[in-house]
Amino acid sequence: MSPRIRLGTVLHRSGSSGNLILGAEGGVKIGETVVDSSGRKVGTVFDFFGPVSGPYVAVKPSIERPERLLGEALFLGKGRR
């Protein structure tokens, strides 16, 4: 199994879109699968924005109660159901 690439830490959940906002730690493409530390799929990359020196990533969640991930690290990966 190859090591997962750390995407970033969940900072908050957008009140308007419901997306999870992360401080990005690596390169990312829109549409990539996002998983938690257990390898379970939690959503997909919806957008990235902000300054090049400190970008942010918006993740469209595909789970119930995504707010439970606040403060947690998320990763890029294929994910498990």
C-alpha cells in the first residue's frame, strides 16, 4: 500500500456551501477523492483558492455530519466505502 498524501487540516465548514475548508499542504486537483485517516472517503476536492504562499482547499463532503472532522487531517486517496 502506498503512503497517502496529506491534503491538509480541516479549519471550518462553510455556512453557505457546506464545504469543508482546509489549509492546503500539497498539490491538488479538482475532483480528487479525499479520505480520512482511516482511509474512508469523506468527499471530493471542489475548489482551491487563496494566496499561492498559503492556499486553501474546499472539499465537498459525501458523509453525514462532516463537522465532526474539524481539526482533523485529511488525505488524497482512493478511499473505502
